[in-house]
Amino acid sequence: MIAVLRRHPRRTLLTVTVALGVPLVGVAHGAVVQPRTLQISTQSGGVPANGSSAEPFLSTTGRVIAFTTTSTGIVPGDELNGPIADVVVLDGVSGERRLVSATPDGTGADGASTDPAMSRDGQRVVFTSDATNLVPGDGNGASDVFVRDGIGRVLPVSVTPSGTLGNRASRNADISADGRYVVFESDASDLVNGDSNGQTDVFVRDLLTGQTERVSVSTDGEQARFRSSTPAISANGRVVSFESAANTLVDEDTNRQADVFVRDLVRRETSRVSVSTNGRQQNRAVTAPFRMVSDLDATGRLVVFDSEASNLVPNDINRRSDVFVRDRREETTRLVSSSSSSVQGNNDSVSPVITPSGRHVAFQSFATNLARDGDGVGADIFVRDLRTFTTTIASVANDGGRRQPELTGQLLQRPTITNDGETVGFVSTATNLVPGVPDALADVFVRRLVPARTSSVDRTSRSVTVGADDPGATRYLCRVDLGVPFTCGPTVSLRRPGRSITIRATGPGILPDPIGRTFRLTLDRIRPRARITSVSTSRTRRTIRGVTTDRGGSGILKVEIAVTYVNSVGRCFFLDGDRFRPTFNCQLRAFRNVAVGKRSWRFKIGPRLPPALLLVAARAVDGSGNVSRVSSKITILP
């Protein structure tokens, strides 16, 4: 069985389509396609594979999917080298199945091949292999990084300036969208001149010029003192992210933790991104033997990473690994691994991947509170929409039901996602994800997360009933104005504070409707009334009393009062909280909330006021946001 471990990022620039010769998305423009789960790692005709599969990677258009497998019947010729792990590619339009980890004449690799990644068009596939027969002269006895191009050539990537393979192992490769740049980590010391640190480093290879450059260096070019690993490269090939335990890559790195760094290959600058919005260093990386994993959007502006730090965002109290996103332009850090109601995950979230658009992040999580409906036992795959702040579970059965428990231990993996966020690839040993009786081995699946369309079924002055064009959309998310989304519906009360409410249909394995339906909350346009009934002039305690009425039916939301004190020499003071502050504008009214939902109310002011005038004003706000006229009263304090 192939070990599915925490690995390097998997970036896709995807629009959707196919795998296994079966379209992953519908065809007619505007047609509604039901979300579904497809098993990809099968033999021709849908026969269950006879080996395990893992590490899916979708091409830019979604037409091609690559993955690693020990099965001998998924692609022609794979049976020749037996159950050795191979990298295969499936074209969903032509139906072609191709063995990538093979020599140009089709001979299978004589060693295990893993870690596939593809260029935008799927023509160039980069992978790691222990094989010795993919290129002539491979005698270094270590894993190497190779690229297979669209015409079947196998090109070595982890090579020295003279073109020979490196003197030690190389792995964890990623490739730019145009297939020109390949980034990888290597233990080799002869890939570039001056590599004398004796550590694992990150390198980038320009396949056009044949030049290799070390990435894991400081802005001044100083090499790292400790290992660097798990690289990713932006789609445009300009920015590389990686994890490093070195403290010499940036100034003031004193946290004694591994961190995530980015290297701008054009500006030749190195910076640290695993910091809080105010620049605070993280207080914890991830527990060994795991490494922090990062990924970038198309331009390298957004960087996602996982960390066990508790000081990167406010109120991080779960003491678990979380997923974060760093905006390098705005210099902000946000939590990603939270529910649609902005509740932090209650268990580890790891191995994120971000779409080139920077909108969606897919990750694996053991949390049970990110999407309660459809959450299976153990780790699941989730998708976070960074614009609508919603989280969707992706690893569900074809009908949206819960995944059965995995038949193996901790199945650690990295998902792959399309650019529109509507297609996710993942690995599972569960046997109920697709109809029929699949094998009990690790298989590659693809889930179509097509958003449902929200529709209004019925509406009254007090509530709205909503529906969706997809029967699987059994849940709804509501958001009042710009507040935090919350679970609601299908019948939703319109008597809520705010101006409008947006309702989005969703469900297990279904992205929330990106547009949704928006309804006005201010159905009641009748102003409430507020009246000050009395102001006590007692020297021991001044008490303001009043009543409110609401004829519109929205209910009184709050009562606000403003108090101005004028002393014997004509100076004015306004009540700000519990204190009177001087003001040059005696007409200033600083209203403050003194009661919630009250029809009769009172407010007490301390006795320390010398004899003078007390100007009191009050107003009420109802549940539709209507504000009453101001009620005023002038009292002479004895």
C-alpha cells in the first residue's frame, strides 16, 4: 500500500472537466449538474484496481488527472514492472491512460515513483523516482526528480551544472503553470556551486535555460544553517514558498521554530510569512517528524500554511494544528480552518492547498465541528471559501452521506482542487463513497461540489421559506449584513437586527450558492415611540425612567439615551459611559444603549452632580432598524 503522507503543496489552476473518460462536469451551458463522487483509480471498464492509489493531481482544465498507484491494470504496460509504485495520467476527454514513470520506449521504471505534479495543460509531469533506468547513467543510488514532457521524453531535473544526477536524494517537486520552472528539495551538495552547509536545501530548475538556483538562502545570499523542505511554486514561476528550520534567512528570527518563508526569484528577496498580522513570530511550528506545508496562489500574494502556533491570530485556543493564510501585500494573517459560523476547528487541520485565484483553500482536518453534516470518522477533506467565509466538507459519499470509517490508520494526505473550487480530488479506503462494492484499498476519488441555486418558495411579512434546485442541498447559511454566517432555514425569520439577510443553499459535499438570495429585513417601516416619564432629583441617586411602544411589530431592539449636564457657570458636560466629559458643543448628544427589548426602562446616574440643569434625551430602535423621534426633558437639579 502506498503511504499517503504530508507532502509538498499541490497547486492547480483548474476549470473542470473529466477523468476516467467520464465528464466531471455537465456539458450544456447553464445546465444544473448534480454533485457526485467518482472513483478514479479503477482499471478499464470500472474494474476495481488490484493495488493502492494516492497523491492525485488535477490539471488546469481538469481534463487530466495524475496519481500514484501500485495497481498493475490501470494503464497499459504498467503490469510489466509488477506492483512497483508508478505515476499514471488519465485523460478524461480522449480516454487515454498513460504511464508517466517509464522510459521513452515504454519500459516501466525499476523503482518506485511518486509525487506527481503537472503544468497547466497537463503536458509536463514532474515526479520523484527511485528508478535507475529512466535516464542513462543513473547510478547515484538515490531518488531523483524527473519531468516527462508531452512527446514522451524523460528529463532529469535534480542535476549538477555538468548535467549529472545529484550525489544525494531529491524529492517533493512542484512545477510552474507553463512547465518551465521546477522547484524541489534535495540532500545533494553538488547541484549548485558553494553548497557547503551539509543540509537539505530547496532548489529551482529553469528547464528552458538549464540553470539551477538555490532558493533556501537569505536576501543577502547566505545559505541556511539547517534543513529546508516542502517547497511550492506560484503559477507564474516567480515566487517559491518553503519550510525551514534555519534562523539565518531573515533578521530577528529568534523563535527557535521552523517557519515558512517565500523567495521572490525576480527581486531575489527572502521573507518570512508564518507570522501574525502585527509581525509576531509563531510560538510553535508542527510536531516532528512532520513539516509545515505551504502553497501559493497564482501570483504568490497569498500563502497558506499549517502551524501549531497559538499566537498567529486572536483567540486561538484549540491547542491544535490549524491552517492559516498570509496576505503578503496587506501583511495580514487569517485563520482558514474554521466552520461557516467562524468556529475554530477542534482538532488538527493540515496540508492546505490554495487555488490560483486565491479564493478557495482545501485541506485535511480531524476536526468534528467544521461541517457537522456529512463529517465521517477521522480526517476529512474540507474546502474554505475565503470570500464568503464558508466551509464545505468534500469527502462524502455519492449521495452526500457520511463516509464510512477508513480501513487503515491515520490516512494523511493532500487534496487537489480546481481553480473554481468546484472539483476536489482526495484519497480514501472507505467502501461507501460510490455505488457498488469498491475494493478495500486506498483509491483516488473526485467530488464535484457544484453549488446549489437558492430559490424563494414563499414569503410573508415575518419570514421567508427558501429552497434549492438540488435535492441534496439540505442546509442553508444566513448572513445578516456583513455579520458572521450562521445555519438557518429553510424557513427563516425576517425579524432580525440589520438591513438585509442573505441566504445560501448548501449541503454535505455541495458548495454554498456563491450569490444566494438576499431579502430586506426592514419590512416594518413604522417608527417606534419613546417617552421619558420622569427624572428623579434625589441627591442620593438620579434615576431616568421611560417607556417605549412599537406598532410595527418588529419589537423594540434597544433604548438609547443621551445626558448633558450644564453647571452653574454654563459649562457643558456629556455622559460618556459612566463619566461626564467636558464639551464645547452643548447641543452634543452622545447616545448610548441602556436597555434591550424593554418597553419600560430606567437608567441611574451617580449622585455627584452639583445643582444645575440636566438635559436628557431618549430614543428607541426596533428590530427592523427604525428609529423613534427623540424624546427630551429638562430637569433642574437641586
